[in-house]
Amino acid sequence: MNTLHVELERFRVIPGKEEKAREWMEFLQTHLEEVKKTLPDEKMYVESIFEETIEGVLYLYWASYQGIRAEEVVFSDGFIDTKHLEYWNECIDRDYPESILKTNVVMIQDTILEKMK
């Protein structure tokens, strides 16, 4: 399955930026149709964002199923991607190391996987 990159990443939100981070998630949700239009250029088949609070600290998790050799969002000049990166730069704690969780097993029906090629 070397045509698919599956990843779960965890990022810490800068303390005091929790409401801004939730505003960011609301922005993505309220612009979902526009967001979905950006996914093909990134070869992003499925992307979900989760949140968790541990000991008063907010963490955001990105789960993604993406094609290989995709265009990175940082190279886009579209409104949605630009706004998304503005929120990212304001909310994500760059002093906290990015945490990429190890992928052990990916279970996808063959019919779905065929459509992703």
C-alpha cells in the first residue's frame, strides 16, 4: 500500500490560545465545502481533526489518509489554506515537539482503496 500515507499527529496548542484554536475549528467547519475543494491538490482522501485536553492543556490531533507526493498546504495561496495557516501559526506551540504516532495497521476495504489510486 505504498500509494497511501496514513498518519496521526498530535500538536499542543499554545496556552492561552485555546479559544482561538476552537475558533479555527469552527472556521473550518463553517467553510467545509470550500475546505473540501482544497483536498484534491493535497491528495488528501480523508482528514479529521480531534481535540483532547490533558492536565489543562489542549492538544489537536490530525488523522489523515493522503496520497504520496501530494502538494503541501504551505505552497497554496488560496483563501482557505492561507487562513488555516494563519490560525496554525497563532495557535500551535512550536516549542512542543510534533508527535507523529506510529501506524501499526491500516484497514481499508479494497473497493475504497482502489478509488484512492
